[in-house]
Amino acid sequence: MSILAAEIAVETATETEMLSVENVSLYYGAAQALRGVSLQAPVGEVSAVMGRNGTGKTSLMRAITGRAPISSGRILLGSSDL
């Protein structure tokens, strides 16, 4: 994607559109992988999830994409509940 295309995409998106993770917890059986995770990734900004091995980065991505069911909290894309 060119810089111009990226700028156009950002300009056409509404300001309310963003990824929002609110107080998400996730378990694999009895093992808790995520506890109370919250973050926002606003449109037009670069966001990153970083951490050491075993801190829940992959579990968070699985929760966001729906590959792992969350036990509490919510995940929003814009105003749509994922």
C-alpha cells in the first residue's frame, strides 16, 4: 500500500473506528492465559503488542480473532462487538 493510499484510508475512516479490548480474561482449561487485559488501537496509528515469552501475546491475538473464547470482558471493532 502506498503512503497516499494509506492516508486516504485513514481519512475515510470515522474517528470512532478502532480496536478496543476491555478487561479480557481467557482460560485454557484451568490455566489462566489472560487476566484483565485492556488496550485500544486507534485508526491511523501504529500499535504493537510486545512482551516476553509466555506473557499472552498469542492468546490475545487468538481472543481478538475469535479462535479462543474469552471468559470475561469484551472486544470491539468500531462499535461492533466481536
